[in-house]
Amino acid sequence: MTIGKNKRLSKGKKGLKKKIIDPFSRKDWYDIRAPAVFETRVVGKTLVNRSQGTRNAIDYLKGRVVEASLGDLNKDEEQAYRKFKLQVNEVVGRNCLTSFHSMSITTDKFRSLVKKWQTLIEATVDVKTTDGYVLRLFAIAFTKRRANQVKKTTYAQTAQIRDIRKKMYEIMTREASSSSMKELMQKFIPESIGREIEKACQSIYPLQNVYIRKCKVVKFPKIDTQKLLESHGSIEDTGSKVKSDFKEPEVQAEV
């Protein structure tokens, strides 16, 4: 074939001296730290592209949401049915400081509670904490058999359900509106609000398995960096960077 008729032959081979760059060589690892309420402080690690030019790595870290089981956070497998979501609000050194985002129970736990011959009662209420969080709380409760009951079913009447739901509204509003977010998280962990509801409704109809099924933030307050640092206490270390054994390969003649 004549060289003049095929333009590619005069230019040489395609892809000559093409570099292979590993995308992880441009990234940094950061520790995700949970608030001081939990026993386990370092929840995990997250990756982000290194700061370059006008692109700041901190801007890409803020707002990230991570989910962790309470069993891992408090090193107690009995609490593994409850999940907490934490949002990154501030970055100090190699540490991502988080705050409360939402809380829920696992699907398998919820389904294990639902059974035949009993009444399921649900209540939802919006409430504002003392530090400005607007929360939506979801509570569930189940009726149980009275002492020495012979009847198979434990169905509550409509009027009783209405009274129980009213009590649930009152207790959830009182407990949340008089607490800060940190204090409310401490109430979620031992399920103290559920026990209050169960005790208050005993005269209306006996209840069992009373839980705050879900809590989500409807409106976040303005972030106060000083309060966020106080909620995390002292940061012992500045985070540990994960070492990479990757070495950029030499320029190859062909790819």
C-alpha cells in the first residue's frame, strides 16, 4: 500500500505514550466521628478528591450522610435493631464531625412486632427542640393481654385507641420540646419515651412493644461550630491517613 493514500501510516501507532493514572492516587481518606453520646467515636472512613485549585475537599465532605447501627455505635448487639444516620457538618484536620440526621428501626424488627389478635396504634407529631431542631416523631404501640385474660384477642375499641393516641402525642411533645437534640438522643437509646407511654396508657388499655419507630429532621437549625465541637468533646487524634502502595507506572510504548 502506498504511504500517501493512508494517512494513519505516516502518523505512527495510535495511543503512543499514554499514561495510566490510578484515580485513588488523587484522593484522601478522612475519619468520620460520631458525637460523644456514643461509645464508638470513629464510625468509619470516607474518600474525597484532594483539594485542587478552586475545588476544596471540605466542601465536598460537608453534607454527607452516613448510616450506622446502634449496636456498632454502643458495642451492644441487643441494640442493633436501631439505626442512626449522621450528617457531616464540619471538618477538623482529618476528622469529619457529624450531628444527628435521622433515626429508625430496622424492617425485620418492625415486622417481628406485627402479629395477629392485637391492635397496632401509631402516632405522628411534629415538635421543636430547645436548640432549634424541628423533628417529626413516629411512635408505635401494640395492645397486650390483661392478667388472667381468657379471651383470645386483645383488640382495643376506637375510643380507647383515640385516648391512647392522645397520650402518645402529649408525652412525645413534652419529652422532645423540653430537651436539646443531644438529650433527646440519650432518651432514644434506652427507649425511655416508650416506657413513659406504656406506663401512662396502662389505665386505658395494657400496651407492649412501645417504640419511637422513626425520627427525622424536618428543619435543621443554623450550624453553630462551637456547639458542634462541644458535642464531640476532645478529639484525641487528627485522623489516620490510609497508606496506598500504588506506584504510578512508567510510560509505555503501547497501550
